[in-house]
Amino acid sequence: MKEQILFLVELQNIDLEIEKFMFKKVDLPKAITRLDEELEAVEGELGESGQRLDKLKAEHKAKETALKNGIENSKKAKSRLLEVKTNKEYEATLKEIDAINEKNGGVEDEIIHILEELDKVGEDLKAKEREAASNLSKCEKGKRKLEKELDSIGAVLDDVLKRRDKIRSGIKAKFLKRFDIIKDRKNGRAVVPARREVCYGCHMNIPPQMYNELQKNERLMLCPHCERIIYWESGDADV
């Protein structure tokens, strides 16, 4: 009987191991997808900063062109002062020059503001690029590790399933049937240890007489509370 109990314990451990691998087969692809999303987010953030920098450069170029044209217009207006014949025309030309210069001054202020933004965005982009390089490296390294682990699960799981079949073949049919029924009812946990008169499945106390009998390993016993298969070994001595 002790051998049958040991087989059941080993079968429980193998089933838990299989469950762990099955969870990994589901969780690892999700983790890989999350890393892909992180990579996309990092690249997207860099792209947005790059676009902002390009936009500012385009605005700077347009303002420089506008200022250049404004300066030319101011020169042309000043040259016309030599050609005016009346005070009225002279005053009108001066007002035109003032308006052009005022506009040029506004464009110069805008250029200064854009240059400050260019410096700020440029430095920000460099910092993000450094951070992104580190994040990309970590994400890619993590992704490769997860993909490698996922690829290896198939072969490892095959070995575990073979071990499971071998163990099941050594268990008597009546015990195996009971194991499977309890496993289905108890969320995959059919066999649990009992130590210091406590079932480690439900953490309820086991009657002393029953616990004494359990230590003999002479028959298959169930916890009177959770109805799982319970076992005791010398290695679980009550200390």
C-alpha cells in the first residue's frame, strides 16, 4: 500500500508540473505580446519626438524665409524715401517701414522661441533615444528569453507526460479512479500531506486516532473535512 500511496503522491506532483507548463503555454505568448507592445510604444514615442523636431525645423526655415523677405521689403521701402515728392508720401512710407520693421521684430521673436524649442526638443529626443536604446535592448533580450522558453516547453512537456503515463500504469485502477474524481472536484489537487495532525489541503485538524492510523500507510485515507487523499511519511515527522 505504501508504494501505491507514493505513486499517487508522485502522480499529483507530476500533474501540478503539467499544469504549470500549460499555464506557461498560455502566459508566455501574452508576455511576449506585452513586450512587443512595449517595443512599439518606445518606437512610437521616439517617432513623435522626431516628428515634433522636424516640424520645428520646418517652422524655423519658414520664419527665416519670412524674415529675409521682410528685411528686403524694409530695404525697398527705405529706398523709396528718396523718390517721394510730398510730405504725405514721406510720412506714409515711414509708417510702412515701421509696420514692416514691427512685423520683422515679431518674426525674430518667433524665431528665437522656435530655436529655444528646437534645443529643448533636441535634448529631450537625445535623452529619449538613450533611454529607448536601453529599453529596446532589455525588451528584445527578454523577448528572446521568453521565446526560447516557449520553444522548449513542448519537448519538456512530452517527457513529463511520459513520466505521468508510466506512474499511472503502476497505480491500481480503483485508486486511480478515486484520484481522478477527487482531482476534478478539488481544482486539480487530489493528494495532500498531513503533518502535526493537520491536513495541508484544508488546514483542518485530523482526529488523533485517524492520524495515528495514517502514519502506518496501510490503507488509502481521505481527509474527513475536504475529502482529499492524505498521506504521511517519516520525512514529515511531527517536530
